[in-house]
Amino acid sequence: MKTFMGCLRRMREEEVMTDVSLKLPDGTTEQCHKLVLMAACPFFKTMFSSGLKESNEKEVELKCSDADTIRMLVEYFYTAEIQLSAENVQAVAELSEFFCLKALKTQCDELMVTLLNTSNCIGFKRFGMKYAMEELTTESHQFALANFKEMADDSSSEFATLSEGELVELISDDGLNAEKEDVVFDAVVRWVNADLEQRKEAFASIASHIRFPFCSQDKLNNGVTLEPLMCNTKCMKFIQEAQHYQSNSNHYLHNQRTIPRLAYKGKRPRLVQLRGTYDSKTVCCHAKWSQDQEVEWEEVGSIDIPPGRIAASSNGFYVIGNEKCFFIDASTGKCSEMPWRKPQCNDYTLFFKEKLFAFGHDGSVESMNICASETEWKSECPML
């Protein structure tokens, strides 16, 4: 095959039986064979077999790219080889799209993914979307999420050029890599200040996607509350919501802003719901943020007893029935039955420091070290 391709190349160089001239933007021409162009490129196949004027032309003028890139593609038609680099890959990808060369565009797609950095990931994502390069589009978005702080801080990046929609798409993603929401808030403020007159009116809408409850207390009290852009009714409600969330372990705030990001504190807390069903089961659900900006509950586990007494631990919930006790892992929804004996004081139950405590109306207290698989209740000092 290489020998055959080499013969074709020499025939073109020596202008043996060439029957079409490609006129390039710099005024030069490339002598070619219509048959080779048609075999190698769907664009030329359509052009020369259409029966239209172009099919009989001896010279075809090309203005679809720069002369060097077109020459490179002509060489590719005759050799099936091309030397892609960081300098030429975008121009080759654009021309591949114009010439309908799917395989070559895929090569460009794969190479550009390896070139991603904080300076170019936004531009590469836009490029990938424009030319339907799926891998580049996906990987650019994931790279921006994984390196959000570095990208937003990089003065050579295109962060400040993001449209409102592009910015919202990033900061509303659970996968954005920010251990504290301080990073996201600072980035949004910086984006607005890059074109304050044009963007300040959009801030309140964008701020609804910032997860203020997961800002550090210092940032929330000494940064967010003092930011001039936050001085409006809508944003003040976000501050109040965040302060209520941070000061109340038992809250009922279920919205996008109260769903922790994947990277929060390096381990993702979850918003979990336990609910009973009509057939006397307890169902464990995880909160997910839908495309319609509403909380959706995804069932991840269930047990065959109703949600009677529930004791919460750092890792999950103990659901206690009359004769059985189950543990539900909050992160996975996995349910497992625990060793269990019914306590004598059976009115209230609490998990504290690896033990379950049972309380009676008369002030009596019992404890069981359930984490050590004990089944015996021990009497504790009664409550005053």
C-alpha cells in the first residue's frame, strides 16, 4: 500500500495525468487527480460527481482555510499520513469538518484532549461544541470543573469571557472541585467585576447557583455579607438561608444550594431523606438536582419495617422497630440488620459516641454499644 501511495504522490509531483488544479488562498496551485481527491475526500466526491459546473472545471478555487493547511490535507489525500501538532491541530480540525473527514477529525479530537490546560480549556470546549468533537467537549468541561480555582485565577485563561450561561453551567455542577464555596463566590464576583456595567444586573440570578451554606463562616460573615453585589433582597435571602443552615443541624432547607459538591471537604456529605411507604417500609433516598432546578429524590435502599424511632449517627441511621433494628448507610443506602434486644425504657432513642441510648418517660436511661455488636442494655444514671 505504501508503494502504491508513493507512486500516486510522485505522479502528482511530476504532474503525470493530473486533471484538476486547486487554487489556494496565497495564489499558488496544487496539481491533483480528480479520482484521488474523490476517493480520499467526500467533499470532492460530491463536487466532481454532482453534474454541476464544478464537476467539469479544470481549476477549483479553495478559500476554506489557509494555504499551508490545505497543502497539508492534499498531501494527506495522497499519503494517508499527517503530522498533527499543537500549532496546526485546530486548523486541521476545521478543514476536516469542511471536507467531511471524520477519521481525521477524530485524530484531532484525541490530540486536543491531551493539550488541555487552565488557559485553553474554555476555548477548547467552545471549539469542540462548534465542530461536534464530543470527546474534546466533554473532557474540556470536566477539566474546567476539576481545575476550577486554578482556571479562574489564571490571568491567561478565558474565564472572564464566559457567557452567563457558560458560567452557570460550571458553577451549578455538583462535580465542581471546590472544598469550600468561597472559591466559587470569589470567582463569580471576579467575573462580574470584569465587565461590571454589563454584568451586575445578572449577579443575583447567578448567585442562586452559589452554595452559600458551604462557605466558611469567616467568608460568609466577613466577605459575602460585605460584598456590594449582595446588597439586594434576593441575595440577602441567600445569606439568611446560609446562616440558618450553618447554625441549625435540624433544618428543612432542600434546594440546590444545600446539596454539597462532590469535593466538599474531600468527602461528600449527602442530603438524605427517610420516609415511610403505604406497605410499612422505610425508604432511604438521596437528593439530586434536576435540570429543572428542583430537588429530586432517588431511592437507594429500603427495609421492611416502618420508620418508627430513628437514631442518626455520623455515617447513617438506626431505624428501630419493636423487635428489629436496621442500619442504613447514608452514603450508599445499603441496609443491614443489627443485633438487637428491646430496651426496657423504650420511649426515645439517641446515638452518641458509638452507643445507642434509650430513654424512658420516668427519666431512666439505658445504653448499648451497638457498634461492638453488643445486645445487652446497661443501666445508666437516670436523668434529673
